[in-house]
Amino acid sequence: MTETRGRHLRLVGYALLYSTIGAVFGFYMADRGTRWFPTMVDTLLLMLEAGLLLIIGSRILDGSAVKETAQKLRTRRRMILAMTVLTLATCSHLAFQWMKRPSPLTQLGQVQFARAFDQDRQSYLEFTSALDDQIALLGAQPMFKTPDNKALSADQERLLRDAWQTIYHYAFALDGIRQFYEDWYRFDPSRAERSFHVRSFLLTFAAEAALYEKSSRVIDIITRNDNAVKFLDAPQPDELVGEYSFSRFRELLQGTRDRARIAAGTQYLLWLDKGLKAETVAAETQCHDLWDSILEETRLIDAMGNLKLASLTLASDLEIFKRSISRVWYPAQKQVACFMGNTRVRRIGTYLTTPEQRARMDSRMQPGDIMLSRKNWYLSNVGLPGFWPHAILYIGAPDKFAAYFDDPEVLAYVKSLTGQDQTLSQYLASQHEVSWLKYKAAPSDEPIRVIESIKYGVLLNTFEQAFGDYMVALRPRLSKTAKAQAVIEAFSHVGKPYDFSFDFATDHALVCTELVWRSYRPAQGKLGLNIPLKEIAGRLTLPANEFARLFAQEHDEPDRQLDFVMFYDAHEKEGRAFESTEAAFLETYTRQKWSFLQP
């Protein structure tokens, strides 16, 4: 008994002796400015590994690592425990070695860190304020307050594009700050680097919380209008944000990973305050505003409610799958549409109208006129509702175009755009050099007369290519300036692909009627035609037959939007086209679309 007590006292004495030596060593290292984490902890791990290796090695040498039982030799529990601790210590040591690698944040000196932190903290405040302003602007728009299935107007598209580009770039600039300071854990939380640790964590977590809160709000607003989502996911003309920008925004800033980081960051903030008095450190380093911002952002996040956030987050996580499906489905849809557009079951290569009839219509038309065309026996007519399947914008010959728009009001409008005395032709030549050169330099046997969107995309085309079996020309009752604006808009779309999705919510690809509709769509400072869209298969579109329907419905109204110019009807059985009357055209929108039923 006395011997056992003596052994215990001896062990306590050794422990006190080793603790005293360790305390002296720790005080010396702290006085030298050595970081407790990870440097000092890693040193202790190395010492622990060395000690465990010596213990394990000595037991193996003296044979006490195992014990003999009736059945077999068995490793002693103390050895298993020592090897387990050694394994854990080795893994921790490797992790600390990885953490000790330098990063752009930890390589900053004290003065450099202070300067960078102050600049980034100010940028954080500016970015979050700008995001709040833009989100409030979007939230106040009627298209998000009482959304319907109407297509966005030109002014709404312009406002949405400008606001979205601002939100997108500020958000990812803020994310850049978050990423730069996310190496906060590499700073020692002990006194040696505690202020760096706390400040870096506060700035990265403030940016994280602000991004999640503001991205959740803006996503909630925009997803109220399906057409707004489609518009933002389409390729933008200036390519500042790129295709699928809204889906990428959701995926990168508002997914489950981001929600988990908010939860983890909130818990660490509580630990920092309890264990290291982090709020006091923030006040002493003049960054308490970040602390307040975090509390406000997390309060706003909690106010949204778990159910709503879960719904938004799940939808954000699914964005990548939606894009994958779209990439598979769209090419298949395009191939089917191209096959139907190329396939004609009868009278292949010939149409009922003649070159003389085309020349006669050309002589009566004016730039800016709208044409409707029908070519019998194409399979594509099966999928297009109504008798008239195609719409075209007429521009005429270059000399006719120049003479028509040689108008004082048009010249004044062009000068308002450029500040120079230019004709409309000169303006288009400067803005769309390649397209205008093609228009001007077209050979005399294939002169360009129209802008249309066909399976190859939006292009300048000849009458021979545009004409079909039935043709009608309609004239917008607008000023030459309004028509000039429409032509300018049409030239801006030349070169874009054909929209095989037939979706008017976006303008990166256009169908034939969308080209005409967008060219004449009213906007601020631009008079145009009010042509209602039609919902088909859950999306807004405009069959060419609706132009004929609109003309018939407004025909007797004094403020009708279109005038009749010329109509070529046809007789399929007799194999000829003939000039017909306005009265005959009025009823064409009610005709059967099937070729074999045409007279």
C-alpha cells in the first residue's frame, strides 16, 4: 500500500515538473511572438508523436506490446490506444502543415493588412448599399409586384438589363472580398494574431451573410416573373454577364452550401465572442460596424423564414440540372424544326408567284412595310397556327431606301443619335458595317430587299427567297422617323440565330414575327405598333397569322395601325397566283392552313 502511494506521488511530482518546464517553454515561445495556432500546436503534436513512437518502440523491444492468452497473442489495449493517438496526431500534423502554407491574406504585413482591410471594409459597405438600392428598384417595378404573362416591354428590358448588370457585378465583387478573407482561420486566435483572426472572419462572414441575404431577396423578386428569368438567362448583347447569368447567380450564391456556411459562421461568431471577446476586439480595431452588419443580415435572413429559404435554396441547387436538360433538348428540337422547314412534299423548288408579280409588288412598297408570306406544302406549316406562317420586314433597294428617309425629321433624329449631320444610310453604314456593305454590294441579279428571320438566322434576303405562293404587304401608319427607328432596330438583330424555342421573352435569338414585333415595339421616345402576343404551350409568341387578324379587327377603326398595300392570292389547283383585293385579304386569317384544302 505504501509502495503504491509512493508511486502515485512520484507520478504527480513528475507531472508538476514537466508542467513547470512546459509553462516556462510556453512563456518563452509566447514572448518570442510565436503563434499558438497552428505553429505551437503543431510543435506539440510533433513532440507528442515523438513520445508515442518512443513508447511504442520500447514496448515492442521489451515484449510488453502484446500479452499471451489461452488462444493467441493479443495487442495490449495501451498499445492500441497509443497507436490510435499517434495516427490522429499524425493526421492533425499534416493538416496543420497544409494550414501553414502561405496565402495572399497571411502574407500581408501588419501595415499592408490594415490598409487592405480598411479599403475592403469600405468597399463592402459601398457594394452592399448599391445592391440594396438596385434590389429596391426592382422590387418597386409593377412587373414584379403584380406579374402577369405579358412580355416585357422595351423599357422594362432596358431597366432590368441595367439593374441586373449592376447587381451581378457588385455581388461577385463582394464575393471576391469574401474569398480573399476566407483564410481567416490561418491567423492564430491567441493574442499574437487575434485581431487579424477576428477582423478577417468578420469581413468574410459579413460579405457571406450579405450575399446570401441579398441574393435571396433578388431571386425572390425576379422569379415572380417567368419572362424576366428567361430574359436574364439569355445571352446579353454586350456579353458583360453572359448566358445563364441568373441561373449561375442562383447556383453560386444561394445554394445549400451557402446556407450551411451561414449556419456555421453564426455559431463560430458566438464562440468567438464567448471565448475570445471578439466584439471587444472589433470595437478596439474600429470595425464594430461589421459586427452590427452581421447581426442585421442574419436577422433579415431569419425573417425570411426557413420554409421560404428552403424553397429558394432547393430551386437554386437544381439550376445546373435544368441547364443540362436544356442543352440536350434544344438541339433535338432544332433538328426537328430544320427537318420540317426543309421538307416540302409537293411542287418542290417552285412557287405560284412570278418574277413579274414580285417586281410589281416591289414597286408599290415603301421601306418599313410589313409582309406576310405563305409557301404551300412545307411540313413546317403543320406546326404553325393559322394560314399565314411567315412575316418579313421590307427595306427596298438602297437608292429607294435613301430617298425615302431623306426627310428633315429623320435627319434630325439621326443627328440626335450621333451629334453629326448624317443620313440614315450613313448612320447604318457606320453602326453595322458588314450588314450594310452586303446590302449595298448585292449583285443586280440577286438584289436584297428584306430583313427576315429564317432557319439560318436573321439575315438580309432577296425577294426571290422571301416570296412564296401567297403574299401581302401592309403599311404601318407611322411617321418616317418611327419607321427609321424600326429599321435601326431590325439591323441590330441581323446575324442573330433563329429561335427554335419560339420564346419572345428573350432577344438573343428571334423568329420571323419577333423580328418585326421587336422592330416596331414602342419604347420611351419611340412610337410603334401595339401588337398583342399570344400564349401558346405556356409561352408568349406571335404567329404571323395574328398580323392578318389584327388588320381585320382594326380595319374599320379610324385609329387602325396598318394600311393595306397589295395582296397576291393563289389558286393551288390552277397553279397560279393573282393580284386580289383588300376585301379578300380580310378573311384570309380564317382560312384553313392545310395545303390540300386550299382552292
